[in-house]
Amino acid sequence: METTQSNQASWNAQAYQAWLNRFGKPEEAAARIKKDPAKRVGELYKHAGDIRQKKIINLLGSNGSKAVALALLGAEVTIVDFSTDNERYAKELAAKAGVRIQYIVADVLHLPACELTQSYDIVLMEQGILHYFQDLRPLFEVVSRLLARGGRLILQDFHPVSTKLISSRGTTANIRKHKVTGDYFDTSLIEKEVAYTKYLDRGAVPDTARKVRLRNWTLGEIVTSIAAEGFYVKSLEELPNLSCDVFDKGIPKSYIIMAVKF
């Protein structure tokens, strides 16, 4: 609980300003998403199927860019996140895109009982989610309580090979240098700067609010935790770096798991 509260405080420090710096004003970001919402959903879209009129809940949905894109594609979307800064940007983004989203500011593990109704068609989690949890079983128990029978969990996150094992440095002649410096089986918490601070000036956030504590998981731990909560894992897709593949050729940078609730 202490780690969660510390992480929450970091995510409420200056996230709204960071998203303004990264994506521009909500009306500018909304205009870009509206041009091609399927592209904004990215590789996740092919695992979702026809999402028109489907109920989707986006856990730790951050600034709402994926949620707004899904709403533009016809889904009924709810976000859960513990950052009011993220909520502010997401709601403004949705308004400028002309869609409605529901935003619940809460710890995912302590959702209001009225949401745990097994009524959602899809639970979506993407990019930098699992490392905020020190135990995966309670998380996927919540996912199970959110999903209707036959509903889908679609999870995209950073690949453990990149987060736990390999460190990368610079580029020379379009080649990035990689070294195996980590311990794949390390279970300790690590301290890192909260992700959005790279879009802020160094002095914008006090040093005490820049840090989050994370637990990186192995792929085996993740798949086993999902299966243990009554899910049938239909696919596990491992992906290269989709933004600059030339630098990371041959190294898995993310993965997508699609699992169905029995």
C-alpha cells in the first residue's frame, strides 16, 4: 500500500503538463486521433474483433488516447486510473473528439463494487502496466470479475527480455549496442523515474515526486497468473520495436496476450 501511494503521488505531480508537451492541446491531439483511430489503437485492434457497441474497460488507461480512439470506433469505454492529472487530459481529449468516456479515479485493486459486475466484453491493458503490481493474482482476479463469460483480456506490455535482461546504449551507423546486464529472475523492486517526466523540464517536478517503484515480471509469471484465474490464453504475440525496428533488430520489445474468460 505504501508503494502504491508513493507511485500515485508521482503520477499526480505534473502529468497533465507532460501530456500537453507531448501531444499538444487536447483539441490538437483529438484531431490527429480522429483521422485514423484504428491506427492509434495499433496492434491491439486486431485482437479485439468488432468493437462496435462493446463494453471495454481500459485499466490504467492514463491520458485516454487509446480509450478515445476506441470510442470513435464505436465502443463504450471506461478508464480506470489513479491519476487526476490523467483524468483531466483524457476528459478534455474525449470532449474535443466528440465522444463520451467514463473515467474512474481509483486504484484498480480497490474498484467500486458496482463495476465488478462481470459485464464487460473486453478488459484492455497496455504498455507499462504490470510492473506497478507486486502480486499479479489479485489484479487478474479483478479482471475476471470485470469480464462477462467469453469476454477477452487484451494485454500489451514491455517484453521482459528488454525490461529485465538487456540494456541498450546509443546508436552507431543505425546499430544500437545491447548487453546482457540484468537478472531475468530478479524479484526485487526497482526505482525509476516516472515515465511522463521525460516530457518535462528537469526542475518541473521535485526529485521526491519523480520516482516510482516497480516490479518487473517474467513472461512465465505473467502467463501463469492469467491462466490461474480461469482464462484460456489464445495467443501470445511477441513484437519487435515497432517505432525504430532497425535499431533493435532481433530483440523482442513488447508482447500481446489475448485470453478468454471461461
